[in-house]
Amino acid sequence: MSNYPQSPPYQQFGGYPANSTPYPVNPAPFPSATSTAQPVQNYQINVMAYPSTTGYPNPGMPSNQPQPVQVSPGYPGGMSSHQPQPVQVSPGYSGGMTSNQQHVQQVSPGYPGGNMPQPGGYGDHSNMGGGVQPGQPAVCPTAPDIGQMEKIPGYEGIGFEDAILPPPTVPVWQPDQPEQKPMQNLPTLSDEEVHEAAIEFASEHCCYSKAPAQDMQVKEIAMMSAFHYKLETFTEKRESAWRFLPYLGQAIDGPANGPAPNPWDIQVMPSASFQNSKSKVEVPHTAFVKPCHTCVGNGRVRCDNCMGQGRKQCTWCKGRGRRVKFDQDEMCTSCNGTGWDRCSSCSGTGQVKCKTCEGKGNLKGFVELTVTWINHADDFISETSRMPKELVLQVTGQVAYEEENPRVYAIAHATEQSIRNASSDLVNKHGSAFMNERILKQRQCLRVIPIGQVKYEWKGKTDELFVYGYEHKVYYKEYPQKCCCTIM
């Protein structure tokens, strides 16, 4: 068996012809956005002057129209993608040429000394793996320079994450005298109704025997009431942030159309009251067009799969160019002896379409307003003896009092002192708990739930159960007889 060659194939065999690989020596430049001629449509173009370079860039023109040269804050050169551009250096592409210029050999970060293997040739294997070296800039910026963004009145503190906009102060609303509903007599329970409720409860549980519900002897029924007080506060929160979308030639509502309205003056209505929901809208007169901050208007960025090389080490021969087949050392047929495979992500070009601008080169920037409606609710339940209080929330009862207004006052006419105290505490809490939200509405409701405390005897043992609500739901602390379920 022959030994594996210890040196790279291009040194041992003297190299291969330049056209022996699928990589052209001088690959064609990437097509620019204007390479395909399109008929000029009859656009009504109204170019409005923006305030110098400290304001917004030009408010966007159709992509097939010639655009004036404009410098966008934080973007060197600021040239439109449809103008002949000088050589621009894209972050992560030192010496990078624009898409409409002829490519020359360039040095990419992670490949010091210009030893990045060029398509169709052989480079130094010592630099395989790439990566940005210490002290070199990142490949692509994730966002534009916030310091260069326009300061819009009413939106001065916004960034690229949602920033809360404090609500304006509103006059205190004075409610009218609330109307009190007359209390009705609560229903009572008979022995027959107790048995029916207990049998229904046992039938809902497969392991509960119906014998205790059918054969028990009711000794005493004590009726009592549980009060359920609920306060709801429906609020609105507004946040804003810069947003960027690929510019596809759509209309641009820029500052030339007027000043941007204050965030709390924009009319946005909820879908329903006392329900959580969210809506996002574009703030009028804040839009503009700028080169993409990720690709600097080129529409393409370095391929992360091959680190801009256009090819990767052959997986069959591990970069040797040869492999053993039937005990014979042969040239690798997968890479034609080059030790390289074409990168499947970029098809050997070393660059891929920019995801930020979707390859268009330009972005539409604007202020986005996010409106969130939140329903804050708090409950209070009075004493329920030995029955869990949360069960009261699952049944209906008599509505003793309800109110819906821009603001509500605490219930002062309730017979139970605990209800009056709870109402006062919750109203005060909701009045100061949501400082960054505007209160739209409030409503409160007081319900009375009937509860029957039943003492019964079965097989000589005395215990108790509870029948509660208009639905006659039943609660046992421990059911007296459970059967074993057998699964066949």
C-alpha cells in the first residue's frame, strides 16, 4: 500500500490547469440592481428638499428613476445605488469593490497578507478556517449609528428597541352618584336538591362511588353568602422605535409632508374593551430612504458558510486532493484533486444576498408606534368557611352592584366591612400602579354567591359538604368512598 502524500497536491503534482476546476479565474461581477433595463414608468416625482445633511435623507424615489446624490448620516459617500460609485469599503470586506465594478484581488479580514484562496487557484492552506482577527472590525453592523439619526420632536429618546412614551396628564373625572341594585333573597337548598347535586358530582368522577350521595342522611343545611368583588382597569401603553424595511419603491411619507404628530395624538382604537391586544402603526411624516447599514448599499454580504472564500475543504479527501480506493491512492473525483468543494450557500461567489435589505441595497426607515392595551384585574372574595375561595370564581351568583366609567370610586354602601375595605384598597392601588399607561376605562362588580354548608351522616360517620353557586356545584374535602379503576 502506498503512503499518503505529505504535501498538498498542488506542490507534489505541480498544480492543475486553471480550468480544471468549476471555479473561474476571474468570476463575473455580481449583477447590480440596475443591470436589467426596464421601461421608465410615468411616475409623478415630487422631490422635496430636506434640511441639509443633518436631517432626513431624500424621501425615496422609484428604484428605476435616477436619483440625486445624497449623503446619508453615518454612511460614507452616501451615493445612490443607481449612480456610478467610487470604490467603497464595506465593513468586513477590505478593499471591497461595488457590484458594478470589475473585481480585483482583495484582502478579506481573517486572511492576512492577501492569502485568501481565489476561485480557480490554490491558496495557502495555513489560513483555512478564516475568522475575524483581533482588532479588525465586525463583518456587518447590526444597526445604523443612533447618534446620526434625526431627532424628532416628541420622539427624542427613541432607539432601536421600544421606548415607553409617558402618557399625558388628563383632568380627574368625577363620577355621578352610583345606582344601587336591590338585593334579592338568596335561594335555599332542600334535601332532594342536595342529593341530586351530590349524585351529579360523583358521576363526573370515574373513581367515585354513587352510594354515599344516594344513601347519605342530611342532618343540617346552613345557608351563607360569599361576596366576590372584581375591579378591572383598561389601560393603554405606547412605545416607539426606529424600524427599517427593504425599500421596494413604495411611497415615502417624509418630513417634507409636515411635522410628525405627537405619539399620544395618533388615533389608534382597540378591537374590544377590557381585552388585551396590540397594534403597530407607522408614525406619519417620519419615513426616509437610506443605504442598507448591513451591506452599505451593495445588496450582498460575505458568505458566513465559507467565510467569503467561495469554497470549502472537500469532505471526501479532507483537503488532500487524493483518497484511497480499493487500496489504491487515487485522485479525488469529488473535487478533481483540488482539495476544495464549491460552497453550496453562495454557489462559489463568496457573497450572499443581504437579509436586511433583501438584496435591494436601500432601506425604508421610519418611527414605529406600538400601542398595547392591557386589562388589569383584581379579585377579592369574602369568607367561605372551609371551602376554597377560588371555587367561587367558577360559578354564577347574584350581581349586587356593577359600574363602568372612565374612573370608579370605592363601594361605600356594601353591607360587609371587608368588601368596603377591599374596594377602597384596590381602587387606590389601580389609581397609582400604572404610571406609564393611560387609563381608558374602569369597571367594578360585586356578586353574591349562595353557599350551602351541609352536614350529613353515612355508615355511622358524620361529615360535611358544600353546595355552592346557582349551578349547585359540590365540594367535598375528602369523598367518603372511592372505587379502584381497572384499565384492561
